[in-house]
Amino acid sequence: MKEAMFYQSLDENSVQCQLCSHHCKIQEDKRGICGVRENRGGKLYSLVYGKIIAEHIDPIEKKPLFNFLPGSRAFSIGTVGCNFHCKHCQNSDISQYPNEHGGEVIGQDRNPNQIVTAAKASDCETIAYTYTEPTIFYEFAYDTAVLARKEGIKNVLVSNGYMSAEAARQMAPYLGAINIDLKAFTDESYKNVCGARLNPVLETIRLMKELDIWVEVTTLIIPGLNDDEKELRSIAKFVKSIGSEVPWHVTAFYPAYKMMHLPRTPVAALRRAREIGIEEGLRYVYNGNIPGEAGENTYCYACGAEVISRSGAAFMQNRLRKGKCPECEALIDGVGM
């Protein structure tokens, strides 16, 4: 255990967690919504500090981050627990583990130095905090990120965007990029599917851009829930308001967890979502979860030339010359392009 960051002591040994936008009020011997932050004797503790449940080397494209160090590798880690309870979660076996196993917390013991050393030994340019919501293991992610930065390794978050502004600002100096899931564009969908609200996610996307973090946004297209053209156009307009250079990933849903009854996303719906993003003026709109789609590639926004080719999460070819299109010399937005 490690004493948590971002909480306030209240009366009668209760505390209020200020790490994410749930702002859980937690009584003594109880936990927050995430299931991994517990009030013990009036102090809030992280139960997952150094308890790594998943540890892999991934292509950066798998995060997905397509305009950030393309073709590089990310040392990816995560713990059990999550502050969302998404009914379609593809990692529910670890994100919901404490809630579905009587509060049990499992994972291999690791310290920040071991993670950074392993990343360096694996020739990974980044450490990715992912698999579940990294905010819930913030203390470990933060300590690791600080050390990684000193060793010349960049840090990326794959997040639901529900962290507090205070937590985002403290992490920002050590963060290279973030991919934020924008799961829908209505409060109703967020409440019914994730147990959360929309506006805090929008505010985090805005804040990360203001903090000069490279931002990419992902929307999982779920048939019958968020695939309405009006809603998709609203999401695209919001992303454009953050910046036309912000990549938007529209990815295919596959039945999972408590949404096994829904069909997978039709390819035509995914292609139409990409078209909507382009119509709204976004420079980079990507299809995901359907390998072989042309929408996985990066195209020059100025002349339309294919500049980076991909197949699924596999990076294939980068034709850029010093970050510029080889055909028209337009500068392609991103980091390390």
C-alpha cells in the first residue's frame, strides 16, 4: 500500500478522494468506485501501488497513437481496478476484478525502477499506462513517469479522461501523449453504459491540449448506442474545436462483457464515421479494429498522399521526410513523425 495523493480529510475519519471526477466520499474501511483506493484510519491508500497485472511490449499504434513516434515500441503496464464500469469493457477481467472478487487485489510486485529498467532493456521509447484506467494507479504511474523522464523515456496514458484537473496538471510535465476515449456525446450514454458523466471527459481533453500534451481521441462505434450520424458529427465537431490536427480514431465494437447481445460494428458504419470526421475538417481520422482498412493509414491533409501505411497495429512504412509529405512538403502534425 501507499498513501494516496489527492484526497481531503473529512469528519469522523471519512475522506474525499479528489483524484478523479467521481470525487468519492469514502467512509473508514470503505473504498471508492474504482475498488482500489481505501480509507484506513482516516487516511486514503492506494492498494495497487506496484501491483502490476499486465506487462507487455506493444507497438505504439496499439494504444492507439498514430501521430506519436510512429513505428516505435511501448512498454505497457496496468493494474486491476477502474473508475468506470463500462458494459462493453474488453479488459473486464482485470478492470472489474476487485469488484467481482470480494475486493481482492492481485498483481506482480514491481517498483518504478524495475519498470524503467525493463523498458530500456526492451528498446522501448515510451512507457504506456494502459489496459485499465491509469488514473486509478496514479501514484505508481507518476513515480514511474518521473523516473522515466530522467532516463529519456517518454510516457503516454491511455485514459477514459475522468481524472481531476489537479491530477492532470501534476502529471503533465512528465507526459508526452494521451489517448482519451470519448465514448459517446450524451450524459445518458455515459451514465447508462459507463457509470459516469460526459462533461468531465470533454474538460480533460481540452485541458490536456492546453497543457501542450499530444492528444488523440478514440470513439468505439457501438451499433444502436452511439452510431447515429448526428452524434458522430457532434463528436467530430468537438474534436475539431480542440484542433483540426487532433487525430480521431473510430474503432469497431466487438461483443464483450455485458454487451454480448449486440452485433459487431459493420465496416460500412466505420467507414461512414471516418467520412464524417473528414467532412468536419479533421486532418487525421483513422479506422480501427478492422485490419486491412485504408483508413488505418496516415494521409497528407494537403495533397492526399499516403505517407504512413499500417495494417492493424502493425506499422508498415513511413514515407515522411523530416516530418513532411514527400509529395507536397506539407508538415504532418504529430511528435517524432
